[in-house]
Amino acid sequence: MLPGAVIGAHAQIGAGAEIGANVVIGPGVTIGRRTKIGANASISFALIGDDVNILAGAVIGEQGFGIAGDASGPIDVPHLGRVVIQDRVTIGANTTIDRGVFDHTTVAEGAKIDNLCQIAHNVQIGRGSLIAAFAGISGSTVVEDGVTMGGRVGVADHRIIGKGSTLAGASAVMQDVPPGEIWMGYPAKQMRKFLREVAWLNRKASGARNAGE
């Protein structure tokens, strides 16, 4: 454990774990064996498995953006769940994973999350999923096993992203995605449909330019 690290009461650190400088591990957090936690990371209300790699500046287990209406205006909803990260997961630098509201936010074994991603409360990330930088997944969305998300993908809340599907970079996903499909665009849709629409628009635009000459 390097200088400046803070370990809360009743936290458990597995054999061979490496804790970087200025890391904050909250009370009751469990860190698995051989897990590595980079400098300035903050972990609270979490259960971390074995052989996990959490890079510098990641924030795991803070309260998410849960808001309810009130006569006086918006109020924050208390979050009572945890973050559960299974074995062999990688969490990129400055990525945030919010704790669940009532249930847990979970990242299944072997998932790889890039730098600067946002995983909201109650999200479920499936085994072996790959999520590139700047992706944002809204609350209570289920990402099934083997999903690939390109950079800057945004997913609306309460969606299901089917097993083995691919979301191209910068896609805005507003609907459930069936298993094994490739979606792209803003708003995102099945790849063939999206490309047909782009081709149609290009023909129309070309025709309009030719007519104006």
C-alpha cells in the first residue's frame, strides 16, 4: 500500500492486492486477491473480485443521478445498493460506476471498460463485454454477455442490449437491441437500415445539386 491511501473500517483486502497512492477504500468494501487499484481511485459500497484492474482516478460506488419529484422541486433518491465487480474485470482511468438504488450495479467477469466511461445505477454489464472510452450507460440498462460498444456510445435507461451485439461509435441507443445485431447512428438503428437510409439521402442530395446546376 502506497503513501496517502486510506482504508475504511472493516474493509477486507485480499492477498497480493496492490493499492496505489492516495486511494480511498470505504468502510466494509471487499477487495479480491491480486487486484490492482491505481492512484487516486475511490471505492465505496463495493465488492471487488479477484484479478481486477482498476486504473487511476476511477470512482466506484458513489450515489448515481437518481432524482424524484417533490413539491419543493427535484430531490435526490437515496441509493442503498452496492457495486459488484466480478473477477478479471478492467475499469479504465477516471471511469465512474454508480452504486445501485435498491439492487446492485454489477460488472460480470472478464468485462473490459475503457477510460472516462459512465455506468449508472443498477446497470448490469455481461461477461466479456467491451466498452470503449466516453461511453455512457443510463440507469437500469442490461448489457448482456459479449457486447461491444464503440467510443462515445450513449444508451438510454431501462434498455436491453442483446448478447453479442455491437454498437458503433457515437451511436445514441434509444431502443432495445436484439442479440447479435450491429447498430449505429443517431438515433441508432440496425446497420443495414441505417446504411440504406444514408445512401437514399445521398442520392436525393446529389439529385438536388444536379437539378440546381
